[in-house]
Amino acid sequence: MNLGIQIYTNDETVEHLKIITGELMKGVPEKRPFRVGSFTVIPFYLPHTT
């Protein structure tokens, strides 16, 4: 996050991390395709269990 790399994640994560990341966080809705350069990306939910 400190190297100037754009990060794509869900809106909840953007809100949670906004204070430390600034403009490099981009919230994207689940299952809605979007473009990153020449790539088409389709975000999906991935549960994180401990």
C-alpha cells in the first residue's frame, strides 16, 4: 500500500482501511466485471476463516 500500487477490494474493506491507504483503494461491487488495463476482472466473495 505504501508503494503506490492501486488496490481493488470491496467497499467494506475500503472504509475500514481508508485512514491508512488514501487514494489507492478502489471499492468494487461483487460479481460486477470491470477493466484493469487490458484485463477484465470479475470480483467474487472469498470467505476468510481463522
